[in-house]
Amino acid sequence: MSRRPFRGILTLRRARAGSEEGMALVLALVFLSLFGIAIASLLGFAEASFRTTIAVREQRAAVYAAEGAVQGGINSIRGNLAQGQDPAGGGTCTSFSLPSTNGVSATTTCTGQSGSGTIPGPNPNNHPPNAILTLSTDSTENGIEQAAAASSLAVSGPVFSHSNITASGLLSTIAVTGQVSAVGDCLGTITSTVPPLKCANKSGGAANPADAPDPDYAKATASVPTYQAVPSCPGPASIITFTPGMYDDVVALNALTNGACTGALLYFPAATSPAGVGVYYFNFRNGSSVWTINDATVNVVGGTPKNWLPLLPRPIVPIPGGCKLETDAAPNDGVQFIFGRSSRMDVQAGMVELCAQPATADQEIAVYGLKTGSGTSTAAASLAGSHDPAATSGFTNPTQGVTNDASSACSTSTCASASLTGSSAYETLREFTTTPSLPAGSRITSATLRVGHEETVPLSVASLTATVTPGGGGSALSCTFSASSSRTLGTCDLLAKGMDNGPGVLSGMTVRYTAQATSLLSTTAWLDGVDLAITYIPRAFEAQDGCIVVPYTEANQASGTACAVLKSSGLLSTLAVQGTVYAPLAPVDVAGLSLSAQVFGRGVVARVVRMAVAPAGGFTGFPVGTPSNSPANDRVVLFVASVGGADRLRALVTFGDLGGVTPGATVTVNSWSVLR
């Protein structure tokens, strides 16, 4: 059987070869199509990329310009407290424009936020709106004055003077955190964080007197406090505790603070029953009417003790910081020192701190000068003493020499008599007391000793003398009279002779009347009687007067005719009043070198405020201020930068101004957001 070739296999192979060639062609065409598409896509991406690059570059330039504008805006107002304050309080903020950079310019506007840079509003119920308010309208005296050379008086809070404000010391300044207002001129270097100065000689113009009248604050009590005697000194390093009430004996007070009671702590506590303000009313009737603290070892503290107890051994009391403030934990009751007439305090050495009574509805006043009130003069009946037989010699019928009967002539039935030739006779009277007795705290306004006498031979009389020994240990006084042949009423002004004017002089007073004759002729000395005519003023609130109300000019100060109700004048003195000083009729005068603590912590309302203070190195506080005005709020400002009319960036920034002492001491960016 012959074999034939298998042709199917060959045909199959040929068919496969042709198919592979077709598929290669298809793949090539697909590849070329895809490649074309990819190239087209890449070209599109490249175009988009170029466009994006240009857009990003423009955006980056805009953001860069916006950032520069915001930074420029921050720096432009950083050191200016007047920029960026709360608009609700009249605050403004100046826009800043950045010069064109790469063809792009930007402008930043700024707006102070709520409370930004403002001084917190005062509570008119418990402290004054001004740190200093002076009420003098006398052109001869400055309302507010800084007299220390090369020093700055820093005041936290607005000031208002109804006359001038002056920095009179050589190279001195007054720096006020708040508005400066004067009805008169502002003289010297005076700066304010709230420009312009409202003064008659400045662009702001004179202040309106009606904007700051006398607030007419009330004193802590309407009733005159109970009379109190000044305690005596128990010895060195003693604690001397006073009782709230009226004090009239400045001589006794000065004995405690002028070196005779070294190391003394004079403690004036708040009221204990009921608890509350301790009222101390000073209406001095004797001496020079000035309570002088002139012992560097003495402390005077008024209020609730802070971190010390009034117990022996005598504690070390820091000043300031010796009495509690309203911010301290209860009990934190305080005191009010009230001054009447020409009564006043001068701190020349030692340390004094007074803390007022905390309150929300009443003024927290630590020192109060009376502007109203007067005492009523009262005449006592003529006071006749009683005959002292143990201290009488030479007079017959001595009981007839007790009471003046105003007879026209003396006789044995109306007058005591003594026959004298070169000799003397005397009669002593005692127990000159009123019925009823003069009230405690009264002030004797006149005391006239009256002696009814007659001498038969006046030429033979060598002397007629009354020796008055006041009660209370006062020095003896001598009154002389002229002889007369008819019954005469001789008088002697005991106050002019230097007798104390307190009621205590009457208790235990003695009067010895002595008649001395020459040896030439005999005479009969008749004594009709001895009595004392008294007028007095019972204790009362009495308005400030005398040297307090005299214009406080340099000439008047030098002559002593003008004086301040509160004065601090010594290099070794410290005065801290943690409460308002209200003395609308009086000057307040404080001088101090190397001052390292606040003097007036709750504002001053006075006729005149004169300061001559030089802060110690490192002291950055305010000698005068009010609680709500110290320190001022930091500025919180919103900056918005715009480019081409569109907002590009917002930044909220806080300027730490250290209460206005150092504007822009710190800058904190609270938020920073770029707007697309």
C-alpha cells in the first residue's frame, strides 16, 4: 500500500504564520494610537502645569505682600498706645500700605477688639473716676504739681485739675495712663496715653469744669464719735492700741511719735462692735494742730492686721502690706481718719499705712477732710471756786472773797479784808467746776479770770497777783492787777497766758490771790471775789479752716501760713494710703526720694495735690492710681490685609503693654490665617 503525504498539517502551519503577522500589525496600530493619546495628554498636562505655576506664583506674591503688610501694620502701632483701642470707647487704628513689591501692593486695616487697650471702667460707687481730681480755681496755686527734679510722676488713671497742671521740677515729667484734663494750662513735660491733652494752652483746648465737679462724698458717720483720751507710752517697743473715737490732744499724740516712745506700734483697729469701719476723728485743740510722726522706729497702722497680731513682743510690720485690703480674706475691715479745722498729719520719719473699709455701694475713703460743719459756742455760768482754808493767810472774813457780788464798794459784809504794812496776805480758791460739767471733747474758746478787789491806799500796794494752777498738771500761770481805791473788776485772759483749752483744766484748778504791800504806808486790801468766765464749743464736726484753706503758694508754705492736711516730707518716711483721700478744701503734699511703693492706691480728691517724688531704681509702679485704672488692658487687634480689593490674610494680635508702662513690650500672634 503506497503512502501519501499528510497535507493537513502543512496547511495548518501556513495559516498560523499569516495570523501572527496580522496581530503584530494590529498591536503596532494600537501602540501608535496609545502613544499619540499619551503625547497629547502630556502636552495638555504641560500646558496646565505652566498655567498652575503662573497662578501659584501670583498667589504666592499676593500672600507674601499680605504678610508683609500685616507685619508692617503690627510694627506701625506697636509702640503707640493710642492705636488699636476698642472703637466703642473712641479708639482708632490707622491702616498701613505696603509699597509695591514685584508689581503687587497690599493694604492692612486694623480694628481694636472689645476692651482692647482700655482702662477698665471705674465703679463710681466705691472709688472716684479720676486718679487725681483737684478743685482749686485759684490762679495763684497749681492744682497738680510734680516738683522733684529729674523725676517722673507716674499716675495710673485720668487726672483732672480745675486750675493748672505743672511739672515744675527741673527735667521733671508727669506721665499719665489715661486722659489729662485741666481747666487751666498744662506746663512742663506732661504725657498721656489718651491724647490730646485737654488744657487751655494745648491743641485739645481747656477742659470743661462741669465734667469733674466735687463729688461731695459722705463721711463714714453722721454722728460725732465718742471722745477718747490718747493712750500713754508703756515703754520702748510697745504696742499702743487706740479706740475708735474723737481725739483732740495733739500734744499727747506727738509724745508717742517724736522720739519719746521709740519702737512704738500705734495700732488703730477697725470697729469691733459692731464690726465695720473704725472712725477716728482728729480735731486738735492744742499745740500746733499738726500730728508729726518723726521717729524712724515708729509704725502707724490703721485697719485689720495682715499676717501679724497686735501682741507682744512687738511684731515687725511691713509697710505697705501691714493692713488688709478689699481683696484680702475677711475679716478685712478698715478705718477712716477724719480731720477737722486745721488738724493735720506730717510724716517726717517712720511708716504709716491706712486701709479703708471695703465696700461696693460706698466710697472706700481712708482720709477725709471736713468741708462742712461748725461748733456752737456756749457760755458757761461764771464759775466761782470754793474757799480753801488750808491755803489762806492774812485775810479775814475769807468766805466773802469767794463770789463777786458787784457791790459798789467793799465792806466786811461783802469782801474779805487784809491789813497790810510791808507784808502780804493771800487767799486760795479751788474746785472751779461747771454744773453740769463741760462735755468731754469740748474746746474752751475763752477763759477769763475775774478778780473783784479794792485797796484803801493804792500807793502802798507793791503787787496784786493771781497764781492760777490749771488741773491736769498744767504749768502755773501768773496774772497781775493794778491797785484801785474803788471796787474794780480786774481781768486776765488765761488762754492768752498759755492755758490748755481742754475741759480737764477746770478739774482741780486752784487760784491763789496775793496782795503785797510796801513798808511805807499801811493799806487794807479788799477781795470781793474770784470767778472764771468760760465759753466753749462742745465736740462737733467742724470744717477745715486756718492754714489749711490759705493758698498753697511757695511763699505761704515758707512762712508757715499755708499747710497741707496730709504731708510726707522725710527721707526716712513711708506713707501708704490704701483708700481714697477726700479733702476738697485742703492741699495734699507728698515728697519722697527713692520711692519704692504706691502712696495713694485709690485716688485723691483735694484742693491741691503737690508731689515731689523720685521713684527708686527698678520701681515701675504708680505712686498714685486707682484699682480699676491699674493696669490698663492689653491691646488686642485684628489685622486684615487685602490685595487688589480682596482680603488675603487675617491676624489677631495681642500687644503686651505692661499696663501702659511699656507699649508693645511683647507681641503675641493669637491666630494667622491665609484667605484663598
